[in-house]
Amino acid sequence: MNELQNSRFIEISDVGQTFKTAKGSFQALRDIHLTVAKGEFVALIGHSGCGKSTLLNLIAGLTQPTQGTLLCANKEITGPGPERAVVFQNHSLLPWLSCYENIFLGVERVFAATESKAQLKARTEAALALVGLTPATHKRPGEISGGMKQRVGIARALAMEPKVLLMDEPFGALDALTRARLQDELLAIVQKTRSTVVMVTHDVDEAVLLADRIVMMTNGPAATIGEVLPVKLPRPRHRVELAEDRDYVHCRKAVIDFLYTRQGHVEKAA
């Protein structure tokens, strides 16, 4: 893959999304233009109803745009595919299967035609080890914490070796300490796997800590990209060291200014 293709690994051109509702047409997104480089971590942030999850679902191929095109690795996105794995806020684990079996199910679906059972087993075990869950191999979702469930979901996604990892507020339902721990783990995993990540978040600090660029969405309906902020903090990143870092504080202030000053009327009207 050449340098131009690497810089435009995901390409979103003139995308709009309109839904038909009982009250008529609802325009969720308009005029979305965005490229994501290979290995880049992009965070989508904005107020509720700004179309963050809608845009993520379009990249995942779970819905089709009413206007424009989306490409991944120079191929049009026309539906879901194993090269794009999704981690939702709800972990979506099958409760009757163990942690190992939940991950193996995804691995088997992607690699069964080309790999042996031993290779599938090795992939599953490696994914569990990557997120530190080897001791929970045989436990079912009902026997582990919320944070551990999310780690299983991340492991399942990574085990399929996707070209793109899509995350829809994966830590939003967790308590602050668990969320911070998983953010740190995600930083380490992305550093190791060099995954391309697009993540929806409502948390300003999470966006600045994790992302290479923060895509800030205007308020809906007919939401679009209001501003894209580069986060030029060196990696690896450590939250304690960043707390008083001048660049970190500047990025955080810029996002807060966009959300609560320039796009703040939604919150005031609530």
C-alpha cells in the first residue's frame, strides 16, 4: 500500500444520512468529509444527537448512506466485513458461553476456512492474554465484572485482526476508576497492535488522552464536522504526566470551548 493510500485508509466523501420516520424525513448527517490514516486513532465527539454513532455505523457498514461514499483500503464500504470490527457500549457477549468461547466464535467465523483448530485456539488464547484475561478463560459473562466484559469484547474484536477497530462509547457505562484502567490498557494495546481506531466518546479527557485527532461534531439535526483538532502529544502517553502538560491542557480547553461555548445551546435548552 503506497503512502497516499496509507494517508487515506478510510475515506468519507460528501456523506449524508437521512432517516424516514413517522413524522417524516430526519436528516441526521450532512456534508461529511473525513480521511483517517492507517494506524491513526480518531475520536468523534459532540453532544447527544449529533450523529456520532450514525457516522460510526456507516463506517462499520451497518447502515448505508443516503448520499456520498465511504471507502476502506480503497474499497467501497457496502456492508459489514471482518476488516472492520465493532466494540459497542453494550459488550454483546453471549451469556451461555465462556470468555474463551465468546472470542473463539468470532475467530472461527473469520479464519475457519484457512486455519486449523490449533491455530484458531492459539489466536483466541493470544487475544485473552492481550487484555489480561487468561485467568477468566472459562468464566461466563455473568461471573465477571463490567470492565472485564468490555475487555472480552475488545479481545474478540482484536482476535479477528481487523484493519479498523470501531468503538462506540465502549467505556461509557463503567465507573470512573474502571474506565481509567481500561483507557490505559487500550493505549497499550493500540501501541502494540498499531490498529487504526475510530472511537465515539462523550468524554473530553478520554478523547485527548487517546486520540491523534479529535473530530468535533456540530449539533443535530443535519449535523456535520465542525472542527478537527490534532492532538500532538507524544506516545506512549501517561495520564498522570499529562495532567499538567501545557499541550494537553490546550487541547482539552479547545474541545470544551467548541462543545460548551460554540455548540452549547443544546445544553442550555435542556
